[in-house]
Amino acid sequence: MKALFFTLLFIASLGSVAQAQKQEHHAERPDGIDQTVVQAEALTRQMTAQLHLNEGQIARLYKVNTIKVAQADEIQWLHHQNPVQMQQALSELQSHYDAECSRILTPTQLSLMRGPQPAPAPQPDTDGGLG
């Protein structure tokens, strides 16, 4: 009986610690809203509408988008005084993001995500003939 009581007490104390940390996190922001989550949700909604994602893709992309937004914020904060380093780190982050998206999306969805690709320039006729 004592073991059950102490187990329940331990679980309750863990819950109260987690709640206190959550309140502390929200206290750091004046509006209490985590902008990373808001941006990731907006990006995922946009991609869902544009690419016609299924439920599994939505869940996986939301996780990837959350990581991307958080890392982009961190990169901007760390390299705010060095734009060249910031751009390099953001480009690397984008390439990792593209690789993750290629694991989740179909080839058709990937082409829609990347937008219209420029048509190749016509090659000059080097045969020297008239036709």
C-alpha cells in the first residue's frame, strides 16, 4: 500500500514540475504563444492545401517543419552578426529539409513544392544542314 501511495505521489510531483516548466516557458513570451509552433502549423497547412497531402504525410511534415523552423530561428540568433555564415547555415538546413521532404512526398508533390522548373534553353543546330 505504501509503495502504491509513493508511486502516485511521485507521478503527481512529476506532473506538477512539468506544469511549472510549461508555465515558465510561456511566461518568457509576453503573449504566451510559441511562434515556432505557429509557424510550423502555418507551413504545414499551406503545404497540405498546395500538395494535397494525406494524414500520414501531414503528421510527418509537421514534425519536420517544426524542426526546420526551430533550427532556422536558432541559426538566425547564433549568426545574426555574420550574414555570410548565416546564409551558409540556412542553405545547409534547407538541403537537409529538402532531403527529408523527398522521403515523405511523392515525386509529383515534390515537383509542385519546388515550383515550376525553367524549360531548358533550345540547343543551337550544329549539324550545319538546312533541315
